[in-house]
Amino acid sequence: MTQQKPAFTEKQISQIMIAVGIVVNLSGINVTIMEPDGALYAGIAKHMVQAHNYMDLWADGMEWLDKPHFPFWMMALSYRVLGFTTVAYKLPALLYWGMGVVYTYFFAKGLYNEKVARWSVCVLLTAQHLLLSNNDVRAEPYLMGLIIGSVYHFYRSLSLRVFSWHLLLGALFAACAVMTKGPFALVPVGAAIGGHLLFTRNFKQVFSLRWVIAFLLVGVFITPELYALYTQFDMHPEKQVFGQHGVSGLRFFFWDSQFGRFMNTGPIKGNGDPTFFLHTLLWAFLPWSVLLYAALVVYFQRFRGQVEYFNVCGALATFLMFSLSRFQLPHYLNIIFPFFAILTAQYVLTLGTLKFYRVTQYVIIGIVAVALVGICVLYRPPFSFGWALVGAVILVGYFALRRLLTADVRALIFFRTMLASFAVNIFMNGVLYPDIMQYQSGSTAARYANAQLAGQPVGCVRRTSYSFEYYLKAPLVRYAGYDAVPAGAVLFLAPQQVDTLASFGHKVDTLRSFAHFYVTKLDGPFMNFDTRKAVLGERLLVRVL
């Protein structure tokens, strides 16, 4: 009796998983933009379009010097086409993230083979912090795509003449990365290429004229950023920034925003811990983090015989730089996840014995399942038949994989791990976060004002919620003080500001009260349905009488 051919091959299943993974990563595209950073960036680009000024950055009614311009230019272009919507803000970042996924595939395929490339993409699509960041969008999706794209093109240029279109594209992507995060964005690119050439003793390539050309091209391509900074700040020493006059935008770009943060001497300071990213990576790269650490141990045990050094050099040099910095945030790691994904996939596919792999991943899958049930019980999100059906399909798929992959235990465990990640993030983007976002008072109040106040201007005293400013479809009036607020004005305020208004002789009529919580800082009392009301704050939409 001949053995029946399986309905799907491993390759076909991986392609289906990649398609599903892309959908899951995009599932948060219409979830309300979160404060503070996402809504802040959205508002900066909105001001660009409204003011028809694409060179100057403004936030909170003041000139803003922090991040470079490239992401804001991309957002502004999207706004011109799609309007000031949630999707318009997130779409450009997600396109660059998608570019990063594509380049991860081609890079892994060039270094190893097509199967490693597919599995690398599968790992990347299910890395937890990338999924979170594709909902709470900041600059990292742009950076991930630009950095791995630059590395890939520089890698391809090594086998070509000194100047090639690969070198040109590598320099262009590197320059766009610099215009997204500053000169330190070149570290993973330079470390990946330079580290590989040094460890393979290819010194002729190290000192090739192509890198001089690449450096000059990067310098040319970043001139729009330098021009924008010079005209907004360096040409106007009378402007007050960071509480002082004569602040140079160019100096901030090249030094204070980079080395200043690294050494904690700039105007924006942090409190770094050298071990921060070691333990952050354990959850940020779930469900693959334990395998990643194992892959690095095995990699260095066989260091001399490795096929390539691009990924380990690009990842670990950047990881070390972040760890030594005094300014640390979890999403910084996202830009090196393509390197980690390739290292992890190659390790899994070359494992001889599968015991460690099997135990590790099934323990993680078990923890994920328990955590998912625990969140549902604790938070008590609204029931959705549609999302319950999606969960049931994932559960059926989990058990159906055994029949499809009876002879391939490695692939069975791998794809089951992916399904666990899908379950968590479909729940988060489809059920949990849409419900949580009702407690972001700024966006909730803006939508109420849009519906009930018919375009009437709404005011604030000095500063307001970033999400309120972005989602409000009416003029926002900023009053310099409480004594400047006229009768009849509608204001969005905290309760204590209403008390201050009263001290200036103003009476108010409360139009609506909104529950308030900082949704990017979720904690136990908030997540617990029974204690949530006790930790909620309040914001008010009032009319001054």
C-alpha cells in the first residue's frame, strides 16, 4: 500500500503562515493611535500639512527639536492622500515594516537558502514587540525596513564593481534611516558589513573605494534634513528651545540627540541599566527568545566555521550600544530583529536533537495559553462572536497540523508556536486594545466633540492631550493662561484645572466627563475588572459661562 501524499507540504504551510502573519501584523492598523509618542508624532505631521510647512516641526504649539523629519514627511504624504485618520498615520510605517520583511527574506536566502529565508520571515512576523509596535506605531517600523534594506544592498554590492545600483540604494536607505533616528542608525549597517569583512579577513573590501562613495552619497542624501534643521533653528538663535537661546539644530542632530543621550549629557536624559535589554529581549522576542539565546551560544561555540558574520555583528554591536546608553526603551530593539530572526531560523533548522527545542517551545505555548485565559478572566473584555470564531479556527489549526506534518516534528513545533503568537495578537488587536482605548480620554473626547459640537473650536490652557489635538476635526485654541479664557469657550481640561478656572472667577458647565488612563502604562489594578474604576482618572469637556 502506497503512503498517501500529504495535502500540504511544509513549504505550502509556511507560505500560508506568512500570509496569516502579515494579516495579524496589520490587524491593529485602525486601532486608535496611542499616547504619548504615537499621537505626538501624528500631530506633528498633521501640523505640517495644515500649515503647508514641511521644514519646521511643531508640537504643543511650540517649535519641536527631538526626532528627525523623514517619518513626518512620510506621514504628511499619507495625510494628503487619506486625510487625518488612524490608517493614514500607521500605513507608511507598516509599508516600511513590510519592506523589512521582504529584505529579511532576500538577505537570508542569499546567505543561506530559501527555507531559512521563509522561516526567518516566520520568526520576524511573530516576534512579540514587532507586533506591538505595528499597533503602537513610532519610528521603529521605518528603521527596521531601512536598516535591513541598506544592509542587503551593501551586501549585494560586495560582488559587483565599485559603484553599482546596489551601492546607491544601500546609501539611500542608510541616509533615510539617519533622517529617521540620527547618525547612530548607521551602527547596525556598518557593524554588519564591516564585521563580516573583518572576520572573513577580506581586508581588500574593507578599504575599498566603494565605502568612500557610499559615505559621500549618504552625506548628499541627508541634505534635506540638514537644511530643515538649519533653517528652523541655526538661522534663528533668538528662538528658545530646551529653555535656552542659540540652540543649534545641526549640533543637536549630530551630537546631543546621539552622543548626548548615550553619555547622558544632552538636554534629553535617561537612567540606563546595562542589563535592561538582556531581560527585555526575553519578552520582546517571544515566542523565540529562548531559542535566540541558545542560537547565539551555539554560534559562538562554532565561531570560526560560520558561513557569515553579518547578522551577529549587526545585532550585537547595536545591542551593546543600546545597553551602554543611559537612554533605553524596549522598542529600540526592533531594528535588529531581522538579524535575530535569521540567526534563530538557521539555528532551529540545523538542530540535531529536538528535545530542548520541543520542551522550550511547548512550555512557552503553555504559558501563552494560560496568560491569554488569565487576561480574559481578569480584564473581562466584551464578547465578540467573530473573534471567538477566529480563535476556534486557530485552535482547530493547532491540532490539524499534527495530521499535516506527521513526519516533520521540527516544522510541527515551529508552526504551532506561530499559531500561539497569532492567537495572542489577534486577541490584543481585535478585542483587548479596541476596548482599552476608550480609556484614552483625549481621543474619546475628540470624537465626542466632532459629533456633538459641529466644528466649534475647542480650547485648552497651554497644553492638551496629543490624541485630542490629532483627532479633533475643529480648530484647537491654546490660551496662554486661565485669565485669557473668554466666556462661551469650550475647553478640554483635567478636574484640577476646572478648580483653577474657578479661582479666576469662571463658572463652567460640564458637557461630558471622560474616563482617563495612560493606556501605554497598563498595570494590574487597571487590568483587573474589579479594581479598574478605582484607578481611573477623569477629563472634562466644559463650556465656560
